[in-house]
Amino acid sequence: MGANARLFWILAAFFAALAVVYTTWTLIYASQPLAQDPGAGGRGGVEIEYTGTVALSLAAAASALIAFYIGRIHHSQAGELAQDRLDADIDDGDAEQGFFSPWSWWPAMLAASLALVFLGLAVGFWVAFVGAGFVAISLVGWVYEYYRGLFAH
């Protein structure tokens, strides 16, 4: 986790420096005089553009937030993780990842029904209402998958 925190701090500094460069470049470009010949393709009253500056600044802030969080978690844990040690083996980082159903069709059903909902938002709301019903059925089926049938607990 220590390496991850350092990488995100580097990424935050990169985005912050890029925001400064982008803002400076935009200000220099907007301050240049327009072309004298109307047919020469001058900028025609270009205003200063702040969208890129805001986006790069927010990317720097998000990277710094993630770096701070990962750094705090790294300092609060009891020891070094396996990926932070140079002498660690692959098996040292092998931990329980959770329980997954490789044979389950409910995630695919949920994805298809959500696609139907978003299609309904684009085409017509009645399709979204039909998709919402399929979403509810898919969620209930996925949650209660292990309460019935061959794999019941």
C-alpha cells in the first residue's frame, strides 16, 4: 500500500502541474491578437477556456484524496502487506476474496434488464418501466439464489 500511496501522490502532482501548464497556455493563446484578414481564419473573439483547468484540478484533487486515504490505511495497519515486501512470494498475498457463483446467470440477467431500462430512457419511458420490472426480478433472483434448488443452504 505504501507504493500505491506514493504513485497516487506522483499522479496528483502531475495533474496539478498539468493544470498550471494548461491554464498558462490557454491564457497565452487567448491574449494573442486576432488575424487582420477576415478570411485568414482568425480566432474571432476566443474567450478564455476554464473547463480543462477545472477538470485537471479535480483530477489532482481526486488523486490526492486517494493517496491520502491509502497512506492513512497503510499507517494504521499492523504490518506490511505482501506487495510492499521485496522478499514476498506470490502465495503470501493470497487471501480470501469472497464467494462467487461462476454458474449463475442472474448477473447477466441484471445487466440485460438494466440495459433495457437505459434504452427506455432514450427511446420511451414505457420500455424503462418494463425494464424496471425485470431489474426487480433479477435482483430478487440473484439475492435468493442459494435459498432454493440444488444449491440451497
